[in-house]
Amino acid sequence: MATDRSVRIGLIGAGAIGEDHARRLSTVIRGADVVAVHDVDPSRAETVATRLRDARVIPDGNALIGDPDVDAVVVASAAPTHEAYVLAAIAAGKPVFCEKPLATTATGCLRIVEAEKAHGRRFVRVGFMRRFDPAYLGLKAELRSGAIGQPLLAHLAHRNPAVPSTLRTTDAIADSLVHEMDLVRWLFDTEIRDVRAVAGRRNVKAGPELHDPLLVLVRMATDVVVEVELSLNIGYGYHIRAEIVGENGTVALASEQPIIRRISGEERRPIAQHWKTRFAAAYDAELSEWVRDVSQGCVSGPSAWDGYAATLATDAAAESLRSDTAVAAFPGDVPTLYREP
Ligand code: ISE
């Protein structure tokens, strides 16, 4: 649909990220209106809808997708529901922004890839927002400048202050580690070859079904080796770290906080406490670009193929924990539909 009126968006999922996207779509980003909201918890849908100018609560997600007043769909519901809603949006011929992961298994992601290929066009954009984070964009620009030479290694850390005690290791891998799996493909412009996950000493704060922390070695097709730490109960804050080691030097994410406090003989720098605040600019940028695309009748950004390649790698990480070996995660050649022009 190319249009000069506001894009009418249906939101599926009114939880933490869904309500944040509703806020940004209705108060930050121009050219969009959230006109319909669905959530498995009707009271959550109602709470979000009442904050919006003119939004209806629709009790069924598929009915929201098919609603004639909905031009485009944001899927921000629980990860196990993503595949079905994205397939329904494609069947309805509607553009869809799907929060990561695209699906909880690579097989599920492939079903979405096949659905787009059957239509001969893209409908899907995946919410890999780190590609739009100013700090990561600076890191990628440094890498591309060649200043540090060819990249050899990278050290990444993904630290959450705490997660629910019910979280399982496989869900944490599929939902959190997926960011790093997309990030390394984007940063190094190459595919992942294999993944080796190691579970060491458990954090006593981790729930009974969560192995935390994890250390994951990711080997890229160019032989760059990436070490990823996934810590989900680190306590002190929401801290995302990245350092790339090149032939001539290193480049790293600096602290995202602009100030340092020097008090009582100490230097103290604030650290974000939540992913909503640490990546607010990135979420704004990615959704702003999506709304612009929808209004112009085009699709860009992280694709269903990117979603498949990242989840293939998280599947491999989970399998590696089970088998205690490295597991292949090379997705194969990018289908024509997804090749950059
Ligand atoms: C959450 O769903 C996100 O996507 C955050 O970016 C990530 O850091 C967090 O671990 C996930 O639970």
C-alpha cells in the first residue's frame, strides 16, 4: 500500500515491548496510528488501547490481522505465537513487523521464508533493533573503515539484571542470545559457520530451569571467532558490551552513559537498568523506518531470512549444550528474494 495518510497499525501483544511500541508509534513516530490492539490478557489490551487516540481492542489476533481498518501488523506477543501470526499476515497480504525471534525454531522461520517466496515478495521485517543502535552503527563504521585491519576476534556480553525464575535455558537462548546471532552476521557481513555453547558454574540467582551464565563461541565463515557471554541475573544493570580485535588494534562500544560522577574518592558511571531504555533510540529508528516503508509500499531491513539464520544459530547453541560439541549453523546461500539490490 502506498499512501500519504497515516499507516493504520494493528498491535498483537500488549506486554512490555508491545506497550512500548504502542507508545512510540502513537507519540514518537510520525505517520502511524495504532488502531487495534490484541493481547491474550484482555485487560492488558484495554490498558494500552485507552492510552491511544482511537484504538479498538480486538479479542482475536487473527481477526485483528484480517480487519479492513488494519493496514499493517506489529507482532509483539510471546515468541511461540510469532510464526502463526506472521504467516496469517502474509496470507492477508499485510506488511508485518515481528519482534525477535521470528519463530522459536529454525524450521518455523523457514516456513515463513517459504511463504514469502511463494508470494514472490517480502512482507516481513524482524525486530533486530541493535542494527539501529547509534553505538553499534559506530562500531560497524569503524570496522568498515579498516582502521583496525581485518577483524580476528570479538568479545560480546549480554547482561540482564534479572529474569523470571521460571525462564528456561532454551527460551533464554531463543529470545536473548538471538540478538548476538543476528549482530555478528550484520557486523561482519558474513554467515555463521558453527556454534559451541558451554555451561559453567551456575549463578545461584538463576531459576531452576535456567543455566546462567552461558559462554558461546561463534565461528564465522571468515574464521572470525566471537565469544558471547549471556548473563541473565548479573544484578548490577542491563549491560551490553562489545569489543572487536583486529590485526592492528581494537574497537569497542563505549559506555552508553554520557556522564561520570566523581564523589567521595570514587568515579561512578550510571548503567542502564532495562533494555527499553538502553535501546530506546534503536527501537524508534527501526519502527520509524518500517512505517516509512509501509507508507511507500516497500519492505527493507532485517528479513525473514535474517530471522531464520539467527534462529538456526540459537538452535545450534541449544543443541551444542545437549551434545557438548560444536554444532553447524551455516544457513546456505541467501535466496534471491533476500539478496541486497
Ligand atoms: C528481551 O526480550 C530483549 O529483546 C532484550 O533486548 C534482551 O536484552 C533481553 O534479554 C530479552 O529478554
